[in-house]
Amino acid sequence: MFAARLGFIWGRVEVEGLFSITDRLLERALDGVSARQRVTAHNIANANTPGYKRYTLSFEAELKQALEGSQPKRLRGTITHPRHIPIGEPRTRVDGPFTVRRDTTTTMRNDGNNVDIEAEMAQIIKDQVFYQALADLVSRRYAMLRDAITEGRR
């Protein structure tokens, strides 16, 4: 019998055990790339604003830390009933806000603005490629899950 516990992660209901830490990392990476695209678009929109200082968002280090923290140092027992005692270290949840920083160390122009439009456009393109690659990975993971479900009915 499948005993599912419900937990709230990022405002959505998740069935524990159905989705792995990889799924949560992929979701957080998609969220991070999307947030960085919004920050970069904000920088581009203010490229001609006197005194504007660009913002940056880096989420890769936070995801790496969450991933390294989620790897158990020893074997972890499988819990098949809510009242079972967990064996091993629990996996780290991958949540929390990303950190947006304001770059006040540089000034590119006499008006105090430090937005380099070419660098921002290059960042947008890199993020688009990264987002598409992550979306493809998510699509493949859900296709495998769908195949497992449909093959199980046969």
C-alpha cells in the first residue's frame, strides 16, 4: 500500500517519494534562471537611467550547496509507512529565496550608470539557452514517469 504524506513546497502540494531531489533541483534551477532573466531585463530597461546601478542574481552556488547537502553520507532507509522511524540522514529541502545583489563597485559612465548593455544581452542569451536545456531535462523526466505509469497499466 502506498502511503503518501503531503507537504507544502513553494506553495504547491507535493507527494513525498514520487519526486526526487533532482526534480526539486531542476525546478529551483528553472526558477533561478527565470528570476535572473527578470533582473537582467530590469537592468536593460534602466540602461539609460542616470545613477542606476545594475543588479545581479547568482543561484548556481546556492543550488550546489543544496545538492551537496542533500547527498547522504551513509545509506538511508526507505520509509513505507508514516510511523516508521527514519534511518540515515534526511535529505535537505531545496527552497528559500535567491539573493539579488546590487553592483555598486563599478561605474561605466559619467552619469554613474554601470549597465553594460552588451554584457546584459549576452546574459539574456546564455539564460535562454540554459532555460531551454533545463526545460528539456524536465520534459524528459516527466516523459519517463508517464511511460512508467502507462506501461504499468498493460
